Amino acid sequence: MATAQTLQQTRLLVQAAAAVCEEKKGQDIQILELDPIDSGLSDFFLVTSAANDRQAVTIADEIEHKLKKEFGVLPNSVEGRRHGQWILLDYVDFVVHVFLTERRAFYDIERLRKSARPVTPAEFDTELKAALAARTLAARQKASARAMPVAAKAAPAARPRKTAKKRPAAARSTAARKTAARPAAKKAPAKKPALKKIAAKKAPVKKTAKKKPASKKRKSKRA
């Protein structure tokens, strides 16, 4: 029996297999929703009838091909394909039964599964759509519930800025008069720029030896 996680996938597979039965002109198509207590390993039986063995094989082959192509699923076992009187495709979570009309009447599989709930493909499609819609709604509500705590932690509202209170016109005019009545503050005299020392220290003049007169030089030589 399929778990809660795979039940939705199983329903999609059954829906696809039933669509193949309708496309290939299967007769008296029934989906049996099995009682969980009495179902053993499967959740659904898909039962259809064929006018001859060739049609039965065609229906079975097309179901196997479509489920493999679109869902990547293969049957766990296939029985009765050689004779084509009762072909059984076992997908574990659901089983497809393709009968010849007289064989189906003989075995009367619906009577053997009295506890099962028979559903037509149209009813099954409606129920599947409703289940998908409910699942989508539940997922959205769960996502919204997760997002609510984040939204609740919003930043606190900014404090209003304090604005200076405007004084009345009478007070402003009085203040203006007082300001006008005040004497103008005396400006401090501008400081005169400091006089730069212009006189620089003169460099000492080198003393030059005085030349002796020529007469004295001569006398010294004579002496």
C-alpha cells in the first residue's frame, strides 16, 4: 500500500493509465479504490475490457509505454500477455487488469472486492483535481504562516523629530526691537603689522695694511 507521500503520485499514474484505456477504446472502465485493510499491497485496481486479445495486448502495451515515457515507471511484473485473455500489469501501488469481455464476466473481479469503492475515470479526475487544489492551498497557507513571524519583526516606527516651537508674532517683534536697540559692538582696532627689522648687522670691514711711504722703505734698505 502506498504511503501518504506517494499516494498523490499513484493517483496520477492511475489517471494516465485510465486515459490510455479510453483512447484505445477499452470498455466498461472502472477504478476500484481498495479498502486499506483489505487491499494488501495496492491502493487501486484499474479494470477494463477488450473485444479481442489483440486489443487487450494493445491496451496493455500502450499503458506500459506511456507510464515509462512520462513518469519513468515500469511494472513490477506483467502476466497473461501471451494469451491476451487477462493481462495484469502490477505497479505495486496499483494494478491494471485488461480482460476479454467474457473473461471479465467469469472472474467478476468487482464482486471479489466488495469493500472497494468503484469510481469512473471522470469522477476520479474530479477528485484528483480537488485533492491537488487542496494540497496547493495547504502549501500556500503553510508558507504564509512561516512568513508571518518575519513580518511581525518589523522595524519600530521612527520617532517624530522635535521641531522648534515658533514664538508668537508679538514676541518676535519685541525681540527684534531689543536687538535693534543694542549698540553696535565696538570693533577692536586692527593690529598694525610688526615692523620688520630692516637694519641688518653690517659685516665687519676688513682692515687693510697701510702702505709705508717709499722714502721709509729706502731708508730701511740703507740702514
